[in-house]
Amino acid sequence: MLSEVNYLLFNAVLLVNFVACAVYLVFFFSQKEHLRKIARIILLSSGVLQTLYILSRYLIAGYTPITSQHEAVTFFAWSVTWAYLSFHWRYSVKNFGTFVSILAMIMLVIAAFASRTFQPLAPALQSMWLPVHAGVSVMAYGFLALAFCGGLMYLLQERELKSKRFGFFYNRLPSLESLDQLNSHCLTTGFVFLTLGIITGSAWARQAWGTYWHWDPKETWSLITWFLYAAQIHQRLTYGWRGKRAAVMAIVGFCSVLFTLWGVTFLLGGVHSYAQ
Amino acid sequence: MPSEMILLLGVNHKKTPLAIREKLALSSGYDEPLQLLGEIEGIKEYYLLSTCNRVEVLVAVEEGADVQLALSRFLFGDALSPEEFQKYLYCYRDSEAVHHLFMVAASLDSMIVGESQILGQLKEAYRYSSDKKCTGPILNRLLHKSFSVAKRVRSETEIGSSAVSISYAAIELAKKIFGSIEKKRVLLIGAGEMAELAAEHLVGNGATDVVVCNRTLEHALDLAKRFNGSAVGLDELHEQLGRVDIIVSSTGAPGVILHKKDVKPIMRDRRNKPLFFIDIAVPRDLDPALNDLDNVYLYDIDDLSNVVELNKAERDKEAIKASRIVDEEALKFKDWLAGLGITPTIADLRKKGNQVVQLELERTLPRLSSLTDKERKSVEKMAHSIVSRLLHDPMIYLKSESCKDQSAIKVDMFRSVFDLEKKK
């Protein structure tokens, strides 16, 4: 019974998120204000459904559902959606929702193609640290994904302004200043979560394997990602790196995040690999 | 037809790129070029307009005089070969020239349709020409008419209400870069009218500090006082760049005054905070390569026009209405011009005489019921001859040689004296 609800819930998430995405796109083209409100309500419903889906999976499995490919990506989509919905930038950054809803949609589609079967939890993962470590890390990814969207929008708008053609995007994208602030806010928040994720992971490793750090590929890549973001924040604070460079760095950093999430799992293996 | 014809030659922002217009802009003022114009053979009346978007010569010449080549030489000097400038130049005659002038005055030909600066520029240019007695009855009338056409367009259409100008476009852009102009600092390089207008808009939108940087400090101080700002000399320009956000440059300098290599180190000092340059000078003050620097945005007048292109559609509707007014007025002027010939004036005068006779006879004859048909004929005949006699001398005067030289002035006066306009 519960597994049927679970199955239907995910399909509902897919459908509702797809509608939100479509309405956001129509709004992006037509710029009719009432569509934006409708799209936001639909995206909010999608966020609620995603939460319910993750809860139902938790109830069935009996552990935090974040260990398989499907679960991790769904969690990722959830964190992107809620990171967007819970912060005030959505008011000031014009048309941000369109980009975020597309990103969340891509995540959900990837999750839909992954296996949804429940796997028994490996003994090493049976710990209180699992929800803490994985939850914090995925929240970090959510904010870093927002910074990525902001960076993409910044580059688009900057290109319009520099080329002086003032076409389609010029009207629809927000000011460079607000995108740069978005970048700064999301990176800072994301970076704090990322740091916490690495610290909790390290504490867990100490408990499970006896050492704080043992150069598992995922650990190594997390560290590389962490350094990328740390360097960027450092440059912003000391030399005033901003604008285009910050936007490019946010995109590069996010690519590293994606590689940590998928590349490592499929190419390099290690203890973090999801149950196959 | 009158013995004069009207000719208008020019270049504007539509056909000619900024790089070419820069070479033509008359930075030395109107005096010298007007004198040069007067030396061209065959020109009777002349007028010259030079703004940052256009240079136009308007002349009245004797019928048959071929001055087009001489005029284009005057405009382009040695800057371009004749084949080249044919590409950029437009040339209108008679009613087309009138129409074009009205379009310009009504701001329908402006880069930013509906902006009001052009009328002031037109009036100023006319003042120079008329002070130097370069204009005569035709151009005086034509230019005065163009001012009233502009007023009519402004009051009967909504074209000016969106308050659009270069400055408006600049503000739109500033908002896309800075989000808001609140608390932004403005630096004006050059203390001209354009700079003043731009500063007014920026301050009106929330910019706080205004610094005026000018070669002559005195002018800078005058302008700075208006905005409670400060004034500095040109040598302090680089230092100021570290402190401001928006720079409006409008000097009459012949070359570039700020290069890429000057601004690059400044960006480090200001921790990459964006700099927004607006170059409204022709020729340009700022190195176009500035735009290649990160976080530096540079726009010249042509670029700004692209911004305004965006909300052009809304104004197009009003522009159609305005064009109709211009068409109407151009037609009226054409009629007036056609009447300026001696033959039509004589015909008009005869017609008027006949009308007066007819009117008076119709009024009087019914009361003289005792008259026989023969007597009645005699009265009619007498009335006609009185009028013909009275008009005989003026007509001889009109046909006389002394009149031919300045026929336009005299015919115009003649027409006013006999009130030959109203029936048109």
C-alpha cells in the first residue's frame, strides 16, 4: 500500500514540477505577471510533494533515503527547490524561478530513469551520521546549484550588455548587480554547508573506519570542490573578484560538484558509491 | 513657380556611422562654416544645423543653379571622396526638403523619437544664421513654420510624453548594471548642456554625488553648484575615477581623452566595482576598447539608441499621428511657396479684385431698382475699372526689374499687404 503511494507520489512530483517548469517558461516569454504567481504556487506544490515523497520513502526503508542514485538525485532536486523557495532573492531576482525550475526538472528526470528499488543498507552506512552528513552535503549542493543558475544568468546578461544588442535576454534578466549579490549569498551559504558536510563526514569516518580522512575518491573530490569555492570566496573578500569571473567560478565549482556526485560514483568507485 | 528653390543636404545617425559623423561635426561653432557657405555661388539664403546626430545644410538657391556638389564638398571637406560621401548623404528638394525639416523639428527624425532637445538646437542654429543675415524671407518663414509645426506635434500627440532622450536610455542601462541608481556617484567630464541634462536625469533617479570635471574650472563650478556637487580640473580625472560609478563624457575635445590603459589599474583599486561610461561626445572622448575590460561598460550615442529601440513600438503609433500633422503643414507650406511667384501673385490679385467688385455689386445693385439695364451695365463697368486702375500700379511695380532681384521679399510683402494668404 505504502509503496504504491510512494510510486504515485514520485510520478505526481514529476508531473507537477513539469507543469511549474512549463508555466515559468511561458512566463519567461510572455512576461505576464499573473503567470509568475501561478508558477510559484505550482513550484511550491512540487516542493511539498517532493518532501512527502522523501518522507514516504523514509517510512518504507526505515533509513534516510539518500543512498541510491535515485534517492540522492531526488534529494538534490528537493534541496534546489527549497533553497530557492525559502529565500527572499526570489523577489528581487527577476525570472530566477525559470532557471531554477528547469534545473530541478532535469534532476527529477535523471532520478526517474534511475532504479527506484529499495536496497538493504550496507552495514557501514547504518549510523546516525548518515542523515546529518548526507543531508548537510545535499543542502550545500542546493545552494551551490542556485549560484550556478545565477552565474549562468549573469553571463547571459553580461553578454547582452557588452555586445550592446539588447535582445531577448536583456529585458528578461535582472540587473548584473542583483545577480552578483545572489552569487555571493548562495556561495557563502553553500560553502558553510559544504564545510559542515566535510566535517561531519570526517567525524563519521573516524567512528566507522578509525581515521578522519582516508582519501576515498569522493573525499578527494569534495576537497577539490571545497578548495575551488574557498579560493573564490577568498578572492572576492580580498581582491574584490566579482561579476564575470565570479560567475564563471560558480559554474566551474558546480561542475566539480556534479563530478563529485556522479563522476566519482561511476568512474572512480570507492566507499561512497551507491548500492548498485 | 517661384524663382528660388529649396535644397537640403545632410547626414544623420540613420545613414551614417558615428565614425564618419565625427569627422563632420563642426566643433568650432557656426560662424566660420556659415561664412564659407555664403561664399558658394548661387546661394541666396542659407542655414546650417550641427548636432551630435546630424549635420544639415538648408539653402534657397536660384532656379537652375547647381550647388549640390559645392555643398557636399562643404560638408565633407577632404574627409571622404565624392563616391564615398554619396553613400551617406541625403539630398532633398523643395517640398521634400520642407517635409524633412518639419520631421526633424518635430523630433520624428531623431535618434530618440520625441526627444525635445532637437527643437532647441534648431532654434539656436537659426539664431546664428539670422543674426548673420544668412536667412531671407523663404528660410525665415520656413524655419518659423518648423517651430510651430514642432509645437503642434507636441501638443496634439503624446510623442514627447514618455520623456525620452539619451539620458533616459542611459538610465535604463544603468539600472541593468547597478540594479538601482540610488546613492550612485556621477562624474561629468565636460560641462556642456548634454552633460547637464544627463546629470539632471541621474540625480532625479537617485544618484547622489555629482562631480564635474572640466578644462576650465569656472564652468565646472557653475554646473557643480546646480547639483550641490564639487568641481575638479581635468588633471584630477584619473583620481576621480576611483570614486565614482557613472561617468558621462561630453567634451569638445578632438581626440580620445581616456584610454584603456588608464582605466585598467583603476579597476584594481576600486576592487572591480562596475564602472559605467556614457560617451555622448562627437567626436568620441573615450577609447572604445574600454568596453573590453571586465566590469566596465561603455556606451556611445549609437549604442544608446539601440536601448531606446526597445520601447519604440509604443511610440510608433503616436509617430504616425505626428507624421500626418507634418504632411499637412508641409502641403500648406508648398502652397505658400508656389504663390511666391510673380505670375501667380498677379493672378491672385486680379482674382481678389474681381471678388471685391462682385461682392460690392451684389450688395448695391438690388437697392438701385430704378436703374435701366444699360445704366446697370455702366455701373458694373465703372466698378471694375476703379479696381483695375487701383491695382495697375502695384502690378507694374511687381513686374518691374527692380523687383526681380529680391522678388521673394517683395512678393511676400506684397501678398501680406493685399492679404492674399487667407483664401489658401
